[in-house]
Amino acid sequence: MSARRTLKKEAEKVLKGRKVAPKDCVIFPLDGVDPIGAAKLIEELKNYVGYFKIGLGLSSEMGTPQAVQMVHSRGGKAFVDLKINDISNTVADAVRALSAQSVAMVNIHASAEIDAMLEVAKYKGNSLAYAVTVITSLDEEEAFLSFGMPVKAKVLQFARFAALARMDGIICSAEELAMLASHHELDKLLRIVPGIRPKWAPPNDQSRYMTPTEAIKAGGPDIKMVIGRPISKPPKEIGSRVDAAKLILEEIASALEACA
């Protein structure tokens, strides 16, 4: 047996022996709400959600430091989702500032290329840094128009850039998880997966999506899933936001148990 295969098997043993809390798999986006509404959501969901995602809307309305402080002061962990895409010096300044705010996670769009991602890896401090690949609202035709190649080919290219730059992880669709798993040079990259929809939730604007169970089966217990509208606006038959979050955590717990 090769040294590489031996190391991989040892890593799998460690992973199987580690417990993952279901809530730590869930990222809830604070999108489409004002600061008062965001504060209420954090208070309501902090016991059922591992991370709260701060996007462009909330950052523009109240300022990123203030939004991060709002999450932290209510006992949550912040993921600042600005999809930074600029020259390397500007990216370095932004990531340095975010790291100083003790955010849990930051991201950059992989189209900023390797030099910018190297700056992220250099200045991220204790924050985890992720590279955005192809956003999940794009279908094959739209991705080809934007990037000149199929979705999976572009995701793989971006993931390789991220690995070369020593980023912590990538953000991709769950549909790309199995493909990425076959490229072992990418094994160290963590995954964040948007476009997660339980079977009881409508897909909304997502073109590439999976259920939590399918995503964990494809990507393993270390993936984190962005789950928004199924929690914030669940179908009436599901009940409240907390009811929806609990139902999702039950599904995640079952999927994690199956991975053990």
C-alpha cells in the first residue's frame, strides 16, 4: 500500500471517530432583512444554527463591523460573505480588517485569481478563508456564457487555484461534491455548499441544489450548508422557523450518523 493511501485511511479513521454537531453544519444567511429583523433572527435561531452569514445587503446598510458585532453580541459566529474580488493589495486590506474582527469565516471569489487568494491565506489570521467557485443560481448555459466552459470544469479549475493558494476551502454546489472528491489533490479543502433544500422546501432561485442528506452523503460530515428560506420562510405545514430548523437538524443528525 502506498504512503498516500495509508495516510488517507488514517485520516478517514480520525474523521469517523470525531463527532460533528448538526448545528455546526448549518449557515443561516441574514439576507433580505433590516438590522432589527436580523437581530431578531439571531436571537431566535442561535441555538439551531452554527453560523450567521452577513452578505452585501446587511453590510451596506449597517456596516460590516457593526453587523459582525451584532452577531457576536448575541452569541453567534459570523461568516462575512462579501465575495471579495479585486487586486491583491485591496484584497489583503479587506481580509486583514475582517480577521481583526474575529469573524469565523471570510470569502473571496476565485475569479480574483491565485495572487489575490495568496493574500487571503496570508492575512486571514484565525478566520477560515473560502474561495467562491460558480454560484448555484447559474445553470450550464449561463455558466458557459460567463466562463466559457461547463460548470464542473470551471469549479474544478477554481478549486485547484484555491488549493495552490492554500485556502481553507471552497464554496460550490452540492452537485460538484462527488466530482471534487475524485481529485485527491483537493482533499484538504473544506466545502461550503449553498443551494440546500429539504424535500419539503421549494427550490426558489437555485438551479443546482440537493437535500441535506444528499449533500452529506456526497461531501462527508465536514461540509457546511447554507440554508436560508427553508428556515426563514418554511411552508405552512412545517410550522415556525424554529420548527423548520429543528426538522433540518434531525435530518442532518441522521445523515451524520450514517457517515459514522
